[in-house]
Amino acid sequence: MNFPSKLIENAVEELAKLPGIGRKTALRLALHLLKTETEQTVGMADALLKMRTLITYCKTCHNISDSETCSICANPGRDHSLVCVVSDIRDVMAIENTSQFKGVYHVLGGVISPIEGIGPSDLTINSLLERIPGSEIKEIILALSPTIEGDTTSFYITRKLKDFNLKITSIARGVPVGGELEYIDEITLGRSIVERSNYGRA
Amino acid sequence: MNFPSKLIENAVEELAKLPGIGRKTALRLALHLLKTETEQTVGMADALLKMRTLITYCKTCHNISDSETCSICANPGRDHSLVCVVSDIRDVMAIENTSQFKGVYHVLGGVISPIEGIGPSDLTINSLLERIPGSEIKEIILALSPTIEGDTTSFYITRKLKDFNLKITSIARGVPVGGELEYIDEITLGRSIVERSNYGRA
């Protein structure tokens, strides 16, 4: 691409470093910013800088937070005996959006993946183990993606937790609500039969 | 969406103002920045701010530029008798990438569109008319999109230019190179027959 201006070339190159944004999209975004008020660019740059430099992670659950303890861990109305282990901050937000979970979280920061060079020590598994003794934790819910990496991580954590007297559960695997049976993959459908739940009794 | 942090919420809201970026994508981008070095966010914010505040427009052709006259208008090796009229800066870049055009440009900044409230006075048409007297301009190439708005704009400019002794041309409309005839729309195919070009003679 021949850029008419070094300034726009730099902006495009920086935007194109973002995931899923190629140089053509980056150029469209840069030209959009040129067409809008200067305040919009200033506001965006400011918000991104503040986020990157001021954000902290909750010292208990490793969720992102504006303070040392996140709003979920600091909330006495939540059930602190129930800890939901997730891979990512986005998973916390997804579960929070369901309004179905009243416990607290533990964010691993990823899953064990030898291919990507991520081992147990790169995750916050030790912090989870340290969190248990002397706490009111009674149940650990493993809410990791049903992939090889997710299952490996769940298995690893289960083994590490075996010396604690805890109930360990996993989120249900099955047919998604609204899913057509004929389009569901065989493994999911098979598991949904094996792990069938009571529907009531006539 | 429930955000665990006001800082990330602000960043997501600012990113989601960009065209084609919704709140989910904005969140993915924000979390990506959190995972990368602080320098990347600083570099991006800096490049965007510099672009927005320091960029200027060429006083002759209205292309974006780092100086008062853009590198194309300032280049004595270009053919200044040939002016290609385009709607947008991206069109200049697209034509420059073909390496087929050695003339100079005139960037209108859009096309006439009553629906979007864009009239001739919102474009740089007057600046084009002022550019002609006393100049070496001999030919104006209209390179606007073949839409109703583009054709209206071409027609308007042609009428405004009728008092000048200039050759006015339009980029060729026809079947794209590599296009399959059966998939080309009827209007394009019809025009490509009416405006057929010589292929040589046996």
C-alpha cells in the first residue's frame, strides 16, 4: 500500500496489530477518525491508555478490577463457598450476564496448552490452591471450554484438589437450548444421553 | 454487558464507536491490549493522536498530506495536465497501487447525495474549478463509483466544466478482468458491448 502520509501509515500499522484487523480495515478506521471530531480520537486514546496503565487484577480471583479486590469478591451478598473456575475474564462476564450464578470466581488466565507453551505454572492454579485453606469454600465448579486443553486443565486441577475436602463439579455438557438435535455433533449428543437429567415423574 | 471495571468499560465504549466494531469485538480488542506490552497501547494511542492532530490536506488536490502540498502534486515527474477526480483518499491509494496513472488527482471528499444531505458545496468542486484557469490541465478523468450518486456527481462536474476547453473522460466501465461473463450483471454486460474497444485486426 502506498500511503500519502507517514502519519496515517503509522496509525494504520498500529491499528493493524490488533487481532482480526488487517491493513485495509485499519485504513478504514484511521480515515473514519480523520472524519470525526478530534475529541473522539483524544477520548479513545485516553481511555485505552488509562485502561492499560491503571487497571489491576483482583488479588483473590485475578479478575480485572479497578481496585485491589474486585467488586464480586468484595460483595458480601455473593456465596463465597462456591468458586467457579474459568479460563478468561470474558467467561466471568458471560456467566455474570446469565444472572444464574451467585458465587465467586477464579480466573486461571488461560488453559494448559503444551502447543502454545502454557504450563500449569503460567496459570493461577497455585493461587487457587492457596485460596482454599481456612476459607469457607465448599464447592469448586470447573467451567472450562470442552476442548482437549480445557479438559486437561480440569483434570489437572481435580487432581491437585483431591487432598481438600471439596465438592468438585463441572458445568453441564449437552444440547444447547434451541439447538436442533440433527445438527448436534455425535459426542455432545452421546454425552447428553449418558448424563441425562431427571425430567419429573408422572 | 456487566463490566468488572469502569476502566475497561470506557475503553470498550470508545472502541465500539469505530465503524464495524461492536461491543463484543471492542471487548476482545481491549482484552488483547491488556495482554500485550504497555508500549503497544502507548504506541497506538500516540500514532492515532499524532495522525488526528498533525495531518493536513494538500491545498491543491485535497489529498491527505504531511505538508501543504502532497507528494503527488509536488512531484515534477507526474503529468500535471491530467487530473483524475476521485471521491475519496482511498480511491487515490487504490489507483496509485495500480501504477498505471502518472497524472495528478483531485479528491472531492465524497459524492453528491441528497439522502445524506451532501450537496455540491460540501465537496471540493469549486476548488477544482478554481484550479483550472492558468494551469496546464488538459484532461479531467472522472473516476467516481458507478452508482446513482457517483453518476450524478460526474454529470454535475461535467456541466460545470463545459466552459473550459478540456477533454473530459470517465474510467472504463466493463467486465472485470477475471470475471465470468455469466455472473456479470446485465447493465455492466450491456455497457461492455456498447462501449466495446478495438481488439486488433487480422
